[in-house]
Amino acid sequence: MFALWTWTGQDTGPAPDIGDRESVTLAIPTGPDGTIEINEVDCALRDPQTFAGSAIDDAGESVHAWQAALREEGAGVAAAQEDSVPSEGESQPDAADMIRLRAATLPIAAHAVPDAAGTSVVAAERALRVLYETQGVAAELAVALKAELRPYQVRGVSWLRETVAAHGGAVLADEMGLGKTVQTIGFLHGRAASGPQLVVCPTSLVGNWAHEIDRFAPGLRVTVWRGGTIAVAAGTVVVAGYPTLRLHGHLLDEHRWATTVFDEAQALKNPRTQLAKAARTLDAEVRVALTGTPVENHLEELWALLNLVAPRLFGHRTQFRRRFVRPIQEGSASAAARLRDAIEPVVLARKKAQVAASLPAKIHTDLLCDLTGEQESLYDKLLDRAIDDGFGSGAQRQSRVLAALTALKQVCNHPGLVTGELTELAGRSGKLDLCADIVANNLELGAPTLIFTQYRQTGELLVRHLAEQFEVAAPFFHGGLDQAERAAIVNGFQAADGPPVLVLSLRAAGTGLTLTRAADVIHFDRWWNPAVEAQASDRAHRIGQTRTVTVTTLTSTTTVEEHIARMHDRKSALSDLGDSAGIAALARLDDDQLIEILRRKRGN
């Protein structure tokens, strides 16, 4: 294939500027004898210098027109399949094959993206291949699934198929809210005939996975497994929680799995744990890891995921550390570029801004809360006591630093959490009072609200305060609930007549849930890792959300929480490569540095 191109008013040469609309002349081969046909197409290039197969929808109107023709044909094929009954001895036409045949007959109205040599025929050819293969998958999924997948989601299913065929595994690391679950269900459906398949996920998501598979792919048989013997067959998807895998994984080893999916796969980031070892020993033809945060704190967490899905590609952890981790930690941009190139074949990590332009915006607001006099006095008293007791050294030092930090952060939430005096709640915590003001405004506007906290005791205090202040019965989603109770809370909140406020544990509810009825999110206290807070916020900022999501973080002034907020700013800037911050980092400081961070900054 080749393409010669010019545009009106100019000679052949550099591509037009981004956003230019010009009439492009394409000279394309139309037959095996080399016959050339000249076509004029309308072109609206956004970035002609780069062409990403995953961003087909943004490439230009000539590709849009080509894609539209395929979609129109795909809809016709799907409808014909539903309406037609094959004659005796005749097989039902395959929608995907029909689309590919149709693609071969369409004019090649695509961009020959310029490269250093002047033209890049390969780029145009690849774009067309990705385009018609994706549309073939779309036609197939339209018949197989009870869901209307967005173009980027169809491409995700197609990418999973291509990648596992080439490498035996893949990491789907799309940003939270882009629908990794439904993409994976589409992938599982395509492999149903290959044998039994396994999905392993956090306990809180077991029920959700079973429900979503039954909802979107009723042709698959779903079994929730909590231990004991299990009978499996082709077309069956077994769903199990990570604790079940850790305790009873040897029973799963008795079976050969066509596909094993690890959802929220950051749970396997430490390869030395019993859970990670149990995951690696599963006998699986294909392994897929799903995560919105492939790196939470350390680059070696990424190696753990890569080693799980494609161990032959990345070697031993020592090699990975030498080739990538150490140079990147020393600031090597070339090492970072090499790592991105190395993982590109098996990791698909798309941002909402890239593929879901229709998703409403997410607005972040950081609100500072003054301590009350009671909070100030108690904060200083607790810190002085910790200093007098000393922070120790080694492992003891880290545990003492954690104890001091926990107490100080609890004071920032409410002094009664430390003193035990909880008779009266209002007026004693600047943060609680500000949170109540936000909730009061949202209640007046009829805007459902999510409130996240990392402490169960704080969550219980919030539930009580909301009941006393506003006569609102807010459910509390936390790690102590069983699966049925968790599902009831989520379904109840998502209902049109659901409660106006939902309080959630940051760790128990921070992943996998869809809570799009809310468009207001409050983080009552600060977690060390901004990625964890972002995951929690994305319970509301997901596909299906139609409103702008407002995320509000509450930070107590003059306290250690301001240090955490500053860490967030630095860590977010390094999120693509990972960063090792938090309690362990504080414990490595000497006493003077540590006390300077923990002590209140009077006069700020």
C-alpha cells in the first residue's frame, strides 16, 4: 500500500498545522495491477505528527467517515443476523468476518502520517488495520453482550485479544472510571469456549463482578467460590476474593484455567507475600491484571505485575532494578523512556482525557480548616508526650512514628476521638463543622454526597453527627461488612430515592464501586498516597456520570496534614514513575527534622 498526498493551494510537503481544514488529495492503489485512483477527502488533523492507534476517534474526519461506514455496515450485519434464519446446510454469517470483508471494499481515505522520511505508509496501514479490526470486534460484541461499549472500550477488548495472543498476558491499566470491568467481560466472553475462567478480586468486589457478568454476558455461567471443591467447565467464570485465593489457592491449582483475571492487581504488588505466590502458581493459559494504579509507591510494584502476566519479557527483579529503577531514581530521563517503551507491548494505560472526552469534568477544591482551642491544646500535648517518650530506632521507630501520627491526625478530625469525650460533637472540630456546612448546602440543593475517611471510628462519628445535625440516616460502607451488606448499601445509594449522604472507608470502598448518583466527594482526612484518594474520588467520576464532579479535601492548618498536602503535590508530579513517601520516609528522618514536620506552625 502507498499513499501520495497534497492539499489545496500547496505543494506536497510538510503536514498542515493542527486544526487546519484542507482538501487532501490521496493517490491510492485500487487493484492488483497497480491502478491508481485519485480521491479528495476532507481533513481535520489534530496532530499529524503522531498517530496513536488508541486515539482513532481523534485522528481526523476522513478516518471518521471511514469508521462511520464500517459502523453502518456493522449495524446492518448485526440486524441481519438477528432477523435471518439460515437455510438447511447453511452456516450463520460471522459478523466480524462480514465487517472485515466490507472494510476491504471501502476507499482507503486515511492519513499517511509524515515521518522523518517524508511519509509513513506503515502508520496509515496500521491505522486502517486497527480501525477495521476494532469494528469487527464491535460487531461481534454488539451481538454477544447486553451492553453498548464505547469505541475505546471496544478497542480495549481488541487490544487484550492481540496482546495475550502475542505475550500470554496483559495489564489493562486504564484510569479509574473508564470501564475496565465491562472491557474484561467482553474479553472473557470471547474466550468462553477455551475453558473455565477465573476472576480474583478484593472481597468487596466479588458480588459486583458476579452481578456485572450476569448482567452484561448472560451467556456465561458465573460461580462465586469461597473455598471447597469446585466443578468447572468451558463457559464458566469463577469469581473469588483475594483472601480465598490466599487460604484455598491449592484447590484452584487442581484446574487448568483458560484465563485468569486479577482485578485491583495492586494487591499483588509485593511478590514475597503468600497471596502473590498463590497467584503466580495458578495454572493459567492467559493472565490479565487490571489496575488503575500500576505504581502506588515503588517502581518495583510495576515489575511484580509484569512478572505475573508476562514473566519472560522482563527477567528477574534484580535486572529490572538495575536497568530501570535505580537510573530513574537518579533522575535518568532516558531510563524512564526506555521503561515506557519496554512495557508498551503489554500495558494499556489510557486517561479519561484521551478517550472519554464526553465525561464531565472533575473539579478539585482544597479547603483549610482551623483547629479549635481544644484541638490545638490536645495536639501540642500529644506531640510533647511523644517527644518526651522518644521515637526510638529501627522497627520500633517506625511503629512509634505511626502511633504519634495516628493520634495527631485523629485530633485533627475530632478531639473526642482521642479523649473519649463524645457527648457533644458540634463546635469542637473546625473540620467537622466545615464538613457539616458543605453537607448542609448539598442537602439544600438535593446533591448526594460521598464522605471518605480512613478511620472507622471517624466514620461512625460522622454518621452520628449527620443524624443529630440533619436527621439524615447515612449508611457507612466499611471493611467489617459482608458482601451482601456492601451490595445492599451500594444499590440503595444508587437508587433514585437513596440516602443523600454515604460515608465510606477509604480503603474498603476506594476501588471498584460505581456511585455515580453522587457528584460531590469529600475527603475528610488525608491519606499519604494521592493515587488512593483519586481512586476513591473516581467512585463518582466514572462512565455514567453526567454532571461535573466536585472533589473537596479538608486539611487542618498548622498540622502534619499540611505536610501531607505538600507531599501530594510532589507525588502527583511523579505519579507516572512512582515515589516512596509516607510513614517510612518520615521514620528515616532524624528527630529534629521529624519534630519540625509534626509540630504546629504557629502564625501560618
